[in-house]
Amino acid sequence: MKMPLTFMLNNQQTTLEVDARQTLLEVLRNQGGMTSVHRSCEEGECGACTVLLNDEPVNACLVLAASVQGASVLTSEGLVKNGKPHPLMKAFTDELGIQCGFCTPGMLMNAYALINRAGDNLLTDQVIRKTLEGNLCRCTGYVNIIKSVHTAQKAKLAGEWW
Amino acid sequence: MKKREERLILGKGQYADDLAFFNMAHLVFVGSPHAHARIVSIDTKKALALPGVITVITGKEVAAHTRPLPVQANFTSKGWTWRLADVYAIPADKVRWHGEPVAAVVAEDEETARRAADLVEVAYEALPLAGDLRTALSPGAPKVYDDWEDNKQVHLVFDFGDPEKAFAMADQVLQVTNREGRVTGVPIEPRGCVGLYDTKNDTLEMWGSFQTPFLSRHNIAATLGVPEAKVKINAVDIGGAFGLKIHAWKENVVALASKLSGRPVKWMEPHRDFMATGPHQRDVFWDGTIAFKNDGTLLGLKATVFHDLGVESTNKGIAALSIFPACSSPTNMYKWVGMHVEGIGTVTNKSFYCAYRGYGKDKGIKFIEAAINQVAKKLHMTPEAIRMKNFIQPDEFPYHQINNYVLDSGDYPAVLNKAMEMADLDFFRKRKKELAGQGRYLGIGLVTAIEPAGVAVPNCQMGGITEARVLITPDGSVEVHSDRTEIGQGAEISHATIVADILGMDMAHIHVKRVTSDFIGQGPLSSRGAVYPASAVAKAAKLLRKKVVQCAGSLMKIPADQVVLEKGYIYPVNAPEKKISYAQFADKMFFFPGPRGLDPEILKAHDHLLDVTTTWYSPTTPESGSSYTSFCVSADIAVVEVDIDTGVTQIVKYVHVHDAGTIINAQVVDGQIQGGIVQGIGEALYEGLNYDENGQLMNTSFSNYLIPTSVEAPDIEIAHLETPSPFSETGSKGMGEAPIIGSKAVILDAIEDALSDFGIRVNDAPATPEKVRKWIRQASGQNQ
Amino acid sequence: MPDNSAGNSAIENSVMRNFIGSRAMPDLVYHSPKEISDLLSMVDAHGTSARVVAGCTDFIPSVRTGRWSFDQELNLIDISKLPVLNQIEKTDDVLKIGASVSLTRILESPEVKVHCPVLAQAVEQMASLQVRNTATMGGNICMASPAADTVPPLLVSDAWVIIQDAQGEHKVLLTDFFTGPGRSVLTSGQVLTHICIPVKKANEAAWFQKIGTRTAVIISVVSAAVRVTISNGVCDTARIALGSVAPTPVRVAEAEQFLEGKPLDDQVIAECARMAAQAISPISDLRSSKEYRKDVARTLVKRSILACREALK
């Protein structure tokens, strides 16, 4: 069943022609051009396709595109402002929370929502670890990812954030 | 300056799945549900009838249009058992493992290809299984390859030093056994590529997650029967590899599909395929006897290591080749009198065996470390005391080990001492005793290792020779080419750092180029990156620097040794104000070189061409036969607590001290260590590929092949020592695999220590909660 | 949360379909009713070609792995946009949770924290944040997996579900809901709309524990929930439920009865835990052997009762 899908994609109202059997992952990558949303397990186990759906992280591979009608979807492309990396992105590069880069966009989106939710409360390692449990990384051992999230939160508290 | 990381973080990665070509078709493999069966017939009519399906390729087409996968390592000449089979990427006669491809569907889009894959009808006649090593080796076992005498693929026998003398000198001997379960590397990104066969020129070009483009070109060209010169392989951004993306086999079918359909064809492997039909590793059983003196002096080893290789590798002979380092590496970092080690490799109806971080050299080290800790216990020595007694000393390098390895450099006692200091060993040993009275079980593990790195093996595709090119372009920027693909291990930033330092340039102007098959070398495998490609690049940059200095000296009318290269500028040492930028310099060299600018002798020798291509090969391998050039050093100490009622292990503290020679980029080295340690922890505690009695792989997804998440991964304390290697151009040593070796061994050792009251030998990885609990129940005589 | 439990993989093997790494999605007609009446008439009209989904976190993996396949076009009825099924309400002494409330909302709900904390305890240990954000308790129950982690806490809480169809509303005790792995009393034309839980009382404590091969994002090898009420130092009511030890999550009546009327001393607790483990006959599958399941069930029951005792001090 073909259908028009209208939703906010990275803060822009977007209408795409989709098929009801397409997942949000397929639509974002193939019709939406958001190739940072990475496809790996397609079963909601790895977190590489994590995007924010109405500000909450979800696995795009487990969401039917048809169900996001009228919703807002944010991918890591949407964090970039005027070509400049988001402070969260800068933290991941500075702390080398990125190695092969494949899990990174999903990791970024989950961390972005976490830091936003945390407000002024300083995040603990334990909370970061628990929140990122659904974003598998095989390269970093997570150490520098956790460091990156701390660094990013500091940037946010210093007012460098969008 | 992290060019690549900044690009990737902005979402500008170009991974295999992001490749899109005009008129591109999509390929999906159809796998066998049987582990061992004769293919009776394949009916593709229904699949072909589905709108959008272009073609279906079966074993018949593959046999008609390609050759068997080429032999990559063959050691028959030594008189050992070394069997090889004719293997195609898709078999025509019978399937030998669960998931083995029997057909490939090519369609306009991937979803259509996936649908059609369900419509390919294959009739099988099930065959009895050689499902595990014991069955496969038993007399009259079902044969995986009908034309082989039996299922034994490899039997290697090594004598290092004088094993008989070692045992004659011994006060005591101790038998030790160790088993490592079957695992896989599972980078988060599976394999994928696009093949484009140009029928006008009869050339093939491929883009994808190729860890070693040069080898892939050789093997794909040979399989398709196309001259190598007409094939080009391009690596794109790779989402992790760890050895699992070295060898091309399904990629041959993608190339063939492009050739047959005349269209670009893309294949992106589902992760489930990657586990079921991807490279597996470990799955070894060691049975050995270690000889030693009552004062703790180690003397010798007699051991056999059995490998369950799965089917004959799709990278023929390379799986068998991994038995070499398994047999050689037990010498680790100690002095020995002699060893006799036999390596047996058996084929079974499981997916094939190939490289994964460690490859084989990890196995011998893990075994000997476990054995030495047993010896220490028997002699009532601490694990550190027995090591200190047997370490090769700092003044003994280069040290010719009994197995021909030429150990390059290091201070083994210093590495261990540093680790003990950081781990606060005395505190935790006391704490263990305190908690013992409260029904809590703390354990301390201690392991030391060297990592043989930078491989060169004669008589196979891991030959070693490596090429690099560094050139300055007319606008003063620098191109760096080598075989070292970026798989997340920091290849680009390391190369850029090396070249920037040598040329006195800002890293912003150094462009490390995507790796293609144009540059010779085996890429980043066996921790070669910091040894071979880095040395080749450093050598090329040094030669280029010589040219720059010579030309600049001539231009500035000063002796070459008075030319300074710094921060992107070139100037006379006594007159910094006369500086010219690299751009100005390069412009002169390319477009206005003379005759009044440069010395005519330079022009005659064309030394003003700012382009150097060179090669590098180990200085120690040719004479010693040492397959490895550098040996980084590490010590791991872990403290764990075991919940004896559930069998669950918690990591309380983890310390890793490392000496990888000169550090090019500390963040990169730390990242390798942290990642490797967590992979090793996964192997020690959770990860296992288990086949059921029908040969079905039960762990085909992240929900049941359990790699550590951020919750299980511990905090890791790291310290570095830096003893440069005298044998690499930069003083660096390969280090990518050391962390996975020590971490697996140390966690198992720590669990054993935690369970010391029960007298349990923890010698069967992974030590899952269930297994730990089973050991405890057995040890305490409880039965359900 | 996909659950490749042994029962399902056995079905897959016996059919011996092609091994395909990831299967195509079926042709779908997507429905998103806004009213219960629309939902019920859609379910009724489409009969066996209808499938009700909320978070899709089980539906999509089941299709990708080939556990579920459909010969005809599927009418997918998404109940996640129905406001009435997306609420947590407390009326008198019952907590009523809509079938499409996400696990995250259950976890963060102040009502759940106060009135059924054991449920929140279980939900916190389920799947990943991403999955909890879309997966629902209704879905977890309807999938009828023996390993469903929300079920043992609901069983010990004496919860019931509300099922609606063209005939009206039906109340079914959760103990009567499951009929086997992946099977329940739910029939074509019916929708599970609410889960109802009696609220926690003052003299009451409940606890949930699970064991998996890994700590995080893990399907339970065994899960246990316990609820006890105490008066005058003696156990009044005891509820003990176990997951992943039988074709459905189960209560262990003998052990419950043993506990009732007794003081919660160490000896009684140990004996009760032993009886609970004795009462079950789990199977061996890819996640665990039956021996370990029995063994660890005892430890989990024991620890859960101890935790309840501690909470009631």
C-alpha cells in the first residue's frame, strides 16, 4: 500500500511517498537520504539505527514508517548546524568516542536525548552505561564513549548546545 | 586534527550500505537450512516469475563461470598433513554447513530479492553429520569432503629447542587442559559491496568493506578468470573488521552477477548471515604437559592443540595456517629449554574458520598463561613470582626464542611491576580473605603476554612485502597511499601523524587516501598496521624529506643540512625570515624547477619529483625465519567477584599495562586496548557459537550471541611504557591484538582464584553463569 | 524484543525453509484507528488477515527471522494511536494500564511506582531504552512468551486483562490467559485492551529478580516474582511466579501455600524456595539447561522472599 507520509524530519516538514511495509529505517535511508542511520541487525538488537521519535530514542528498524505520520524524527544529520558539528559530536571526536564510526550516529542520538533529559543533574557513569545498553559497540569498549558523554554534558552546562 | 572522525561524525560516512549507483541491482543469498545435505534439485521458476527479479545464480552457474576459490596457503611440501578441497562460493553438489549459500537472487530492489529468496525451491537429501570435532575424528565418521581420506585437514608437528632435554631436567611435570569455545568477531557492520563489471572494457571494479583490497583483487580475479590488471578493489568506510573482512568469497558471486546482468550489483549482508556464514574462531582444545623445576624455573612443554575448523575455509589454507601461530606462541615471554607442540585441524559441518583478532597466536599464550598459573599454585608461588623468575630480561634483546621468533625489545619485569602497583594487589589479596568469611568470593587474576605482530609468512599470501607512496602535490598538500585500510583502528590519523612529523607539516595538509588494490600489502591484519604499512609510509616520507631538503637547499643556496622543515614552512636554519611555504616550494618544483632555480644535477637525477614509492620488509624475518617483527608487552590484572549461587561474575577492577614501543597517537592506542579488552571479556564470559545436534547454529543474532554492552564493560585503568622497537621505522610495535589475549585469560584466571575454595579449574570458556554454577555444584557434590 | 525461544526455532527447523538472513516485510494495509469502536469493527472485518500491533518490536523481528510469514496481504491494525488505550489510571484499588502504554511510561509512571513497584522493577530490566520506548506491556503479554518479564510481577499481583470484541468486554485472570508458548485465549476478532492490577497494600511487599547470561538487554534464563503480605509476623498471602521455566509463566501453588501462615524465617524461606524449584519442569534450550533453570529458580525465589522480608521490616 503506497501512501504519502508527512512528518518533521530534522526540523523540516517533509512529505515522502512510502509503502506501508517500509520501516522508518528504510525510508530514512532510501527516500530521506539520511545515511547516518545505519542498518545492521534489523531486529532491534544493535541500536545502530537509533533516531529520536518525538524526542525519544527508538530503533528505526522496529518502527513502521506509516506510524510516524505527523511525528517528529531527528537523525544525527539534524544535529549539524550550518555545517558545524554539534557540541556532542565534537565531544565524541575530541575524546575519540568514535572508532569505526558505525555505531556512532545511533550512540549520538541516544546520548543527545539523555543529556537533554538530565537537565542540570550531572550524569553518572552508571546512568550513562544503563542508558546506552541498547547501543552495541564492538570497537571502543565504551570507555571513551562514556567520557564523550560527560564532556558533552559539560559543554551543555557551559551553554554550548543546541 | 581528526579529519576522518570529523567527517564520520557529521554523518558523511560512505559505508558499503551507503553505496548507490545508477541502474543498480541488488543481490540476496539463499542459504541451506541443512548442515550437510546433497542438493537434489533447485527450482528457480517461482522466484524468476516474481516481478522485479533479474536472475537467480546457483552453483551450476558459479561452476560454469568461475574457478574454485584459489589456494592461499599450502604447506604440503613440509611432509605434514595439509589437505585442501575444491571450494566454490556456491556449491553445486552438496551443502556442508547451516546457512551455506545455494543460490543468489538478483533483483531491482533488495526487498524483492528477499521475497524471491523465499521462493527458490531446493530439494535436499540430508546426509549424516560430522557436527563436532570428536565425531569428525572418529573412525567411519561421515566425510565432509568425499575425496579426502578422513576429516583431518591439518596435522603439524613442531620441535622447538630440545624438548627431551627439558623434560629430563625437570623436577616435576603437570598436565594441563584448556578449552576455548567457538566465537566470532561480529563488527556491528556486516560485509557488503558493489560490483561493477564493465563489459566494454572487460574490467571489474568493486567498492565495499574490503579489509585487504590487494588480496581481494588477487583472489577475485583468479576466481573469475580475469587478469588481475583488469580488476580494481576499493575500500570504503568500514564499520569494524577485526579480521572478518579480509577474505572475499561471496564477493565473487556479486562480481559474477554484475558480469552476467551487465549492471552494478549491490550486496549487503544481513547480520544473521554474517554470524551463520561468516568466519568463526577459537574452538580449540589443548592437552599438554609442562615441565619445571621445584624453584619455579620453566623448562618445557609437550602439547597437542585440536582445532574444530568447520568447513574447509573459503580462504583456502588460511584457516589451517592459523594453527602455526597457535603452536608457536606458547613460548610467550619466557626462557625455555624445549617444546614439542602438535597442531591438529579437523573439518566439521560448521561455518568456516578465519581470522579474528588473535588469529592463533592468542591461543598458545592463553594456554601457557593458564598452565604457568597452575605451576605456580602447585609450587605455592605467587603468579608474579613465577613470571619474574622466567622472564627474558631487558638486557637480552634482541632475543632469539626457541621457536625462531626474534623478540625485539621490552622490559617485562617493569611492565608487570607497574601493573601490580596500579592494581593494589596486596589490598585485594587481603580483601579476598576478609570476604571469604562472609560468603563472598573475590578472585584476582594475573596474566602477562607479548603479542607477536606484523606477520610475514613465506609460501602463502601473508608474504609480508608492503608498498607505500607519499607525494607532495603542486599545491603543497600531501597524499599518502598504502595498503592499510581504516577499519576504526586509527590508520589514517597514525599515517598522517607520521608523515606530518617527518615533513614538518601541519596534519591539515596531509591526505591519507582511501585504500585500493593499487598498493601492495596485506593491509591491517595480524597487527601489521604499525609495523609494515607504517614503516613503509615512514620510509617513504623520510626519502621524500631528503628530496625536499636537497631541493630547498639548492633553491636557497645553503647546504642541505641547514634546511629546516617546520609547521608547513621551509627555511634556512640561520634565516627563518626567508621561509617559504610548502605550497610555494611545490609550485617551484613542479612548474619552475630550473635550470636557474635548482642545481642541474638534481634535475638530471629527477630528484625534484616530490613523489616517493617504496617498500618495506622486516629486517629480522629473512635470516631468522621469525614470522613476526615486533612484540609488544602487556600485563593484565583483574579482580572479580563471583556470586556462587547464580554463577554470575562481576568485574571489580581491571588494570592493563602496555608497552607497544613508540606511541604515535596515545588516544588511538588506548582505544585499541579498551576495545580489545572488552572483546576478550565477552569471550571469557558470554560469547559462544553453539550448534545443535542437527548442525543448526543456535546463535545467529545479537540476542543470543552475547557481546558485552556498556553495562558489562568495566572501567579500565591503563598505563604505558615505551620501549621502542629497533626493527620498525618508527619504533612502534603492532598492538591491536594484545588486549584481547590478556583479558580473556585474566578473567578466567580471576574466576578460578575466586573459586579456589572449591578447587575448580576454570578451563572451558566462556565461563557463563550456568557453567560456573555447574562447576560449583560438581565440586560441592550437589546433584539436582 | 524478539524472543527466539526454543519452541519457535523448533517450528522453523521442522519446516526447513531456506536460510535467509533477513526476510522481506509482507504486503501491508496500515490501519490506525482512533476509537475503540473503529478498532473492533476493523478486527472483526479483517478476520484472520488482521494483526493487531502496538510497538511492532515483536512483529518486525518475527517477520525478518521468518518465524511469522503471511501468504496474503496483511491488515495491520496499529493501536498505538488510540488515546483510550494509552493511559494509566488508578480507580479505587485498581491500577488500569492501557495495552499500548509503552514500557518506558510504565517505568516512569508515579502511579506504577507507588501502586505496583514490582512491575517497574521488572520493566527496568527489560530490553533496551529504545525498545522500551516503543514496546508495550499489552504486546509483551499477547506474545505469550514464557520469558515475558512483565508477566511474573503481574501474576503475583493477581492481575487480570480486559479483552474486547464485538460482544463487549471480558475480564480474564492472567493466570487463565496463557495456553502455551506463543498461545493464549485470545481469538480472532478480539483485542486485549487493558491490564488491571490490584494496588499494593500497606502490609505487603513484592520483588522481581531475573538471571540471564549477560546483565543488560537479555532474555531471562529464569525470572521470579514474589509478593507476600504479613500480619503479626506471619505470612498471610504468598504469591510466587516464575518465568522461562515452563511453556508459560507459572505460579507455584505448593510453595505459596507452604509459606502462608508461617513466619518468614530463614528455614521456611529456604524450604519454600526448594519447593518452588521442585514444582517446575523446565526445558533445556539455547539459553540454558533445565538443571540450571531449576537450580537458579530456587536462588531467585529465596532472594526475592528475603528482599520482601527486608522491605517489610
